Amino acid sequence: MKTKLVQSLGLFVIGLLLTGCGHVSPWQRGTLADPTMRADRDLIGLAIHEHVFFSREAATGGRGVGGGGCGCN
């Protein structure tokens, strides 16, 4: 009984993971390339997120640069 429950739950989780994959048709790529789909389109939200990240990491400016606040690159 317990083994069937674990197997059913496992199959359910695998099914959920596989449904996230999909094919994007060529005519849908234009919609995905629209500027409103960009994660950084909200400049105020991005600034707040970076402020929280850098405050938590105790470093400033680390976007795109190797190393952290310790001075090691």
C-alpha cells in the first residue's frame, strides 16, 4: 500500500516536471522577443532588487564583474 502511494506520487511529480517543456513556434517567438517580456524593464524594481542583494551580500557593484566585496577577483 505504501509502495503504491510512493510510486504514484513519484509519477505525479515526474509528470509535472515534464509538462513545463514545450515547443515555441516561429510565429510565437516575436511575442517572446517583445520588450515587455524583459525581466529588467521595471527599472525601479530592478534598483530595489539590486539594493537588497548588495545589502545582503555586503558588497556593491558586483554585476558582471568577478569577485565580491572581499577584493579577490
